[in-house]
Amino acid sequence: MLERLIRLWQLRAAVLRWLRRGWHLFVDRVVEPVMECAIRICGWSAILFIFAILFFVLWIAAPMLFGGLDLVEFFTSENWRPTSAVRPQFGILALLLGTLSVTALAMLLAVPLGLGAAVYVSEFSSGKLKETLKVLIELLAAIPSVVWGFVGMMVMGPIIIHFTGAPVGVNLLNGGVILALMSVPIIVSVGEDALKAVPDSYREAALSLGAGRWEMVYRVLFPAAKNGLLAAVLLGVGRAIGETMAVLMATGHAIQIPHSLLDPIRTLTATIAAELGETVEGDAHYRVLFVIGLVLFAVTFVVNLAADLVVKGIRSERTS
Amino acid sequence: MSHQYCAVLVAIGLLVAAGCGRSSEGIRMEGSDTMVNVAQAWAEKYHETHPEAVVQVLGGGSGVGIASLIDGNCDMANASRKMEDREIQRLKAKRGVEAKEHVAGHDALAVYVHKDNPLDTISLEELAEIYGEGGKIGKWSQLGVDSKVLATDEITRVSRQNSSGTYAYFREAVLGKGRDYKLGSIDQSGSKDVVALVANTPGAIGYSGMGYATPGVKMLRISKHKGEAGIAPTIENAKNEKYPITRPLWIYSAGEPEGQAKAFLDWILAPEGQKVVLDLGYVPVGEHAK
């Protein structure tokens, strides 16, 4: 009886040992590699997605891009008539100028406002006020773009008509102001980080030499943080160029080269968004919209790369 | 070792993704933005009397619906333009059936101006001069409208995005074949948006379905030639074809519809379905248009 109990106990211990070893084996051979690989996939996925998207856009655009599309007309004509029954024309000059003008206007408004706010938050506010401001600015960045578009159409539009006597309220000015408000949060948060990264010894040295606070900001902090501030501005530019829904609603979406602030305009992004849904798949029009996608891809890539190189510039400067 | 696991994981991911692609059974109707309201109303009304039938309605545009029909992702495609030859060819090549065309109603395109605009009637010729390439009308005073009332003399043209069925129809019916739009119009992405912008903009003129009228806008009477009496966009005038800019609303199916889809389509063309068309401000088809 006792012997049997002991043997049973030994058996149990053996089974447990075997199970434990199995578990360790399982963890070593299965769980670890799977986890490792899952994490690796996460890391590589960003690269994968970028190339997959680029490949996909290029794949659809290629038949038009390398044959059929007159690239000179594409970049120099303002006639965007992709569905004309007479002669379809694919000229994006007006759309390109629309994108550039609304981005330039937005930056003209957003850069002073954004950098000013960054300086205030970083250098002149403290404690609760600083925290509140930071939270509110982040909140501003979280407002969906369709809501901004709505504000442009329903609030800004009538205000513009009332004060300027413009025939229509959705135009370059409206789109520029809305885009500026959307880019400010990015400029503020990146700009503030750049200012915060300047060592306090710079500030102390400047103040001890008798500089005023404004002099300290203007003569010491700006030069010291100039790369970070430039990166903030470029990220804001990237945001403005890529924005779609808000500009579609606020700019008026009219194909013309703008001559005044009150002219309705149309951007590249909004053109794709508005037209792609109803084109015939595989059609010339459909493919040209993807070529526009490539143009946008190229522009935002250059802007982001510039921002990246500038940021890298800061790092190597600091380590040297 | 770990590469094998990676391959397995990716394969599982793809399988899961592929499994999600197919949605549940039911009648799927997709397409024209102009028709999406009426299609939704059909689906709801039909479900009341036929609780066993589930109708899914998607918008996205005439082109999207037709592409979806070609790929076999929907049973019926709504279209506010005719299916193009190459689309019919592709349907035949891909699914081996002919496209079947059904007219489910008519849409009278109304020309809208701001409610304070004193203009009452406009001729097709004048509309072509306002919207057409090289057209000579750009000021309200050219139409005899006192610019003081509108606070601007500039005519703000409101149009649709160039891939919309409404855009193509208005071009054909008003500008005539072989004429393009003047560039620089404000191109809206939805029928409703056109009316909303005209209501907000005293100097604007725009075209959109008759069913989208709101208290902020006024529908103009249309005459064929300048000086003739204008015809108001009403159901009555659209039905007897007096009103000059009326177009059919099409439903396309791949071959003759069968089973549930056929029952639904028959119901749409029957008096119950046509009453929905009328209720939403569109014009019912022929014999049921009482």
C-alpha cells in the first residue's frame, strides 16, 4: 500500500518534471521566437507599408506616366478637364499653384503664431498655466479635419463675406486660415521641444551678461535651437500640403490660378478626394489621379526628408 | 528557425484578412450619390413588408457602384449616368453576363439661386453662356438683375466634381455636345452641398436635383429660348417632359436579377417603390406615375 503510494508520488513528480521541462522547451522553442518575430514584423511593417503604398500608386499610375500622359502639358497647363467629351486635358498647374498658395498663406500665418506660442509656453509660462496650455494645444491637434472644414464653410465663410464683400466665402483666405490653425499645434509642440533642449547654462550665461529676456530668446535661444525650429516649421508645411478634407470644404474647390486672397482655389489633395470615387477604374482619368498622388508623395517626401536631415543636424551638432 | 515562424504568422494574418473580405448574404445595392437617399428609403420600406430580406445600401458614386458590380461585390449598381461601353465589355469579360438596365425613376435638375435673388426665369441659352467655355455672361447685371440686391455683381458658378453623373448630364443637356465647362466654378462633391453653398452665397447659381431644395434657395423656371415662358421644375412638368433638364435614374444588374434581388427590383418598379421615389422629390417612372 505504502509502496504504491510512494510510486504514485514518484510518478506524479516525474510527470510534473516532464511537464515543466516541456513548458520550458515550449517557451524556448515556440513562444520566444514567435514573440521575437512578431516584434520584428511590427518594426519592419512601417518600411513595408511605405514601399507597398509607393508600389501600389506607381503600379496604377505607370501606364499613364510612361506613355499617354504629356508631362509638359501636365505641369504647365491650367486646363484640368479630365472628363471632357471633346478632348480630355490633364493640366495640374492651377491645382499645384492652389496647393502652394494655400500652404504658403497658412505658413505665413502659422509660423509666427506657432513659434510665438512655443516661446511663450517654453520660456515665459510655468506651473499650472504651462501644463494647461500644453494640454489645450494637443487638444487642438486632435480636432478632426472634417470639423475644421465645417468651421471654414459655416463660420469663416460668412465672416469673410461680411468683412471683405467677397462674392463667395470659401476661398484661398478661408483655406489658409483653417490650415494655419491646423498646423499651429505641430509647430508649437515640436518648437517647444527644440527650445527645451537648449541647456539652461545658455540662458544663465545670457542673463548674467545683462541680456533682457527678449534678447535672450532672440539672440541666444533662436540661434541655438534653429534646427529644431526649422524642423517644426517643415513638419507644419508637410501637414498643410497633405491636408485634404478641410481644404476641400474651405477653399471653394475651383480650378483657377489665384490672383487675390479672395479667389476660390483647388488643391491637389482635394482633387483626388473629390474625383476618384466616380471615375471608371483603369481609365486615363483614374490613372492620372494616381500620378497626382505620386506628385504629392514626392513633395511630402522632400519636405519630410528636409525636416529629418535638419533634425539630424541638431543631434550631431550637440554630440560634437 | 524564426524565419519559418514569421512565414507562418504572416500566412495566418493573410488568411484572417481574406476571411473578413466577404460580408454576409443579403441584397447589396451600391452606387450613385444622387440616388443614395432614395435607395436607403427603398431598403427601409422594403424591409418593413419583407422582414426576411436584408438590403445593404452603399453610396460612393456611379463609377464605384458599376466597378463593384463588375467585381461581383454588389447585386445592383445605381447610376445617374449610362454605363459606358468599356464597362459593359468588362462585365461581360469578367462575369460572362450582359449588363441589364432598368429605369427606376427620373430626376429633374433644378437651377438654384439665393432666395433673395429677384431673377425668376432663365433660358437654356443663358445658362450655357454662364457655364460654358467661352461663355459671355459673368455678371448678374447681364441678366437684368440689380446688383444692389445681391451686394455683388459677380455670378458665382457652383458646379459638381467632374466625375459625377450630374456634371456630365448637365453638360450634355445644357452646354450641348462638344462644349466644355468654363473653368473656375466652385465644384462641390455632393448634391446637397451645392444647395447649401448657394443658400450661403447671395451671388451664386447652381444646379442639383429638385429634391434637394431648402428654404434658403429658389428654383428658377427654365425656358428653352430667351423671352419664352419658363417652365417650373415640378413633378408634373418633369413627367410630361415639358421641363427640359430631366434625366433617368438607372439601376444596373449583371444579367437578369434572380431570387431576392429580383423580388426587390420588381418591388422598386411597382407602385410601392415608386411612391418612395415621389416622396423623396424624384419623378416616378411612366405607367406608375399617377
